Amino acid sequence: MALWQLLSTASPFLFCAIALLILLQQLSYLKKKGPLPGPTLIVPFLGSAISMISNPTSFWEQQAAMAKSSGLGFAANFLVGRFIVFISSTELSHKVFSNVRPDAFHLIGHPFGKKLFGEQNMIYLFDQQHKDLRRRITPNFAPRALSTYLLIQQKVILRHLKNWIDLASTQNAIPLRLLCRDLNLETSQTVFVGPYLSPVARKRFDSDYNLFNLGLMSFPFDLPGFAFRRARLAVDRLVKTLSGCVIMSKERMLAGEEPCCLVDFWMQETLRESPEKDDHDIGGHLFDFLFAAQDASTSSLLWAITLLESHPEILARVREEVTSRWSPDSGELISAEQVKELKYTEAVAREVIRIRPPATLVPHIAGEEFPLTEWYTVPKGAIVFPSTYESSFQGFPEPDRFDPDRFLGDRQEDRIYKRNFLAFGAGPHQCVGQRYAVNHLVIFIALFVSLLDFRRHRTDGCDEIAYVPTIVPKDDCTVYLSQRCSSFPSF
């Protein structure tokens, strides 16, 4: 009875305290928002989080529409207690990308990325520490290393394409999203840590990576039973596994063996100048590479299939170029020199990335108040979302048209409109592995169109964008497949 009386007495005060907190949150939001377009009233504590998670495509399209219709190039909103700024303007996006430093913007990769990726992840490093790390990993993407990876990539792709054909023979149309994800996960694992993952470790790795992906699209509640907590613990296990690969690679490089994967090239360089480098930190950086390569590549592979199927004249040109330099019946893999000759196929790959940049948003946190324009200052702690997707449709002539020729001959739109091609970021944190990513897409396109015939299973809205968290076709790129050539290359 005494407890009930206490609660009854306290209830009005508790109600008033909550109401005051909601009012202060609303006033704080309006003050930070200033003249920017955006919702006037916000849902207490959650803001627009429910609509963002339930339908991210619609949510981000609305932010872009507000930013563009106002003519300002950016808009405001509120997500799970955080004030956010969405940027559609290319020039304002460059201001964010070029000011990644402790007293301006912090690249976070995800609104709650530090909890997921860890404080020492590469994307959170600044100044000399960041420059030193990029210098040490540059040999990982030198021509010699890329040629080594190219053979690995082809072997994995060929193995999966064979499996896809077998699967297609037992059922009608097959959705490719999860199949491409599995292909890319095996490619990333094999290219990055090669022989250092046992079959048992790979199976556990796949399971943990799936938990991580689910956590990316969930509410950021770091509590038992929630997907975000499972994702964070999965990342801890993934980094621990990768750290073990680093140790094994060091031992192999110390023995004078030739590098056979990315971590070998990295450890070969590390042992020359800093053998005592913390293995756990390197494991975290490897996870950063894997995250960047895995989901982004899955997105690009799916959109390449989607766009080529809907543009048969471009598909025919790609097939003609590939078969003029390499024959599946030769029994050999495509060489690094032959890949360099696939100029039109590379233009297709770059146009796929331009028109459907996998990571449409690159979130940053404002470390301090930052004057984004002469009349608006981003408040400290705000999460800022430069949109690489919106930039892809600025500047370029006929930006909605899938036109690989824009990157060839006299047009040179990749040079003229370079500032609008932000799929790999810009500034000090621009993607260091972009050549690897383009190579992967080029070799996949070359093998896929040469070895397989394919046709989309078309349904209403199948080509609409879905976030998972990178963008993919809404129907998961469901296709009919059949074998085109008489035999697959041996490997």
C-alpha cells in the first residue's frame, strides 16, 4: 500500500519530467534545424527512425526531395536522439569529405558505427596515424598484388557460376542477391586472408557476418536479445578470427614464403618496418576491408546484371569485346594483361557504379560546430549524410541514362565531372581499394556474360531500389540462367 501511495504521489512529477524532456528535445531540434527543410514536429526520442528502418528507400528519397525542392542542397531530420543533416549538393558533400579531421567531421560508416566497428577501425583514424596506415597498405593494391588477386577472384567466381547453373537446372528463376553475397564473401575471405581460414572457421565467419549485416539495419539498442548487440559481439569474434590470420601470415612471411593473399602483402611490408604492430588492430583493419568489399561488390554485381539485361545493345558490345580477347574454350583464365584491354567492359563497370553507387550515403559526425555555408553552421554532434547517389546525377549529361560511352573517347566525362563521381568517396579517406573493386566487377561481368545466358524474371517494381544496407534491385535480381559456352575454363 505504501509503495502504491509513493508511486501515485510520484506519477505527476514523473509525467511532468518526461513532458519537459520531450519539450526540450523538440526545442533543441528546432534550434539546430534553423531554416533547413525538414519535419517541424518530431516523435520523442525516436524521431523518424521507424520510417527509416521500415522503408529506407522511401525515407532517403524524401530527404533528397526536401533538399532539392528547397534549392538549398541539404535538409534536416532527427533519428534516435540524434540531429541529422542530409546533403544532396556535390559541393557541400566535398566540404564534408575534405574536412575529415578531429576538429571537423569524423567518418563513421554507420550512424552507430563506433559501437559496431571499434574505436581503432581505419575509418576513425586521423592525421598522421591515418596517413601512416594508408602508406603501409598501399602495396596491398599495387599491380603485382592485384594480379595475384585476379587469379583468386576468377577461380571463386567460376566455382560459383557453375553452382548457379546447377541450381538453375532444378528450378525456374533464381534470385541472385544471396548467391552474389556468398560469392563475394568467399572472394573477400580468399583474397584477403587466403589459406589462413579453415573450413570450420569459414562457416563460423559466414554466420557471424550475417549477424553483423542484420545488426546494421536494426534499432541500435546494445542490449541482450537485440540484433544490434548480436552484431557487435559478432564483429568482436570476426576481428579475433582475422587477428589469428594475421599471426599465421607473419609466420609464413618470416619463413620467406611468397605472398598469396592481401594479408601476406601487408605483413611482408609490416615486418620490414614495424613487426611489433598490434595484430588485433590489423584484424580490425582487415574487417574494414572486408565490409567495404563485401556488400558494395554484391550491390554492383546485381546492378550490372540488371542494367546489362535491360540494355541488350550494351550487353552485345561487352560480349564482343571479351570474346575478341579471350575464349572460354581456351581452358585458361583471363590474364591481367587481357583485363587491361577490356576498355569498354571497364567503362560499363564504372557506369554501373556511377548510376547505382552501392553506398549511397557516407555518414560523418560533426566533431565541432562547422560552417557548412555562410548562413548555416552544422551543430556539434550532428550526423551528416553526404549522398554519393545524388551527386551521381549532377553534372553528367543525361544522368539517368545508362551510357558507358561517357567514360570513353573524347567525352571523358570521368575527368570532366570527376567531382560528381563520389562512389569511392573523396578527400583523405577516399577508398584505397577502388582499383581492386573495379577489377572485381570487370572480371565478373566478363565471365558472367561470356559463360551464361540470362533473362530477368520481370515483376512490377523489380528494378526499384531496396536497402540491405547497400542498394540492390527490389526483386533481389531474379533471373533465368543457362550455360552459354560448351565448357567452363579449368582452374
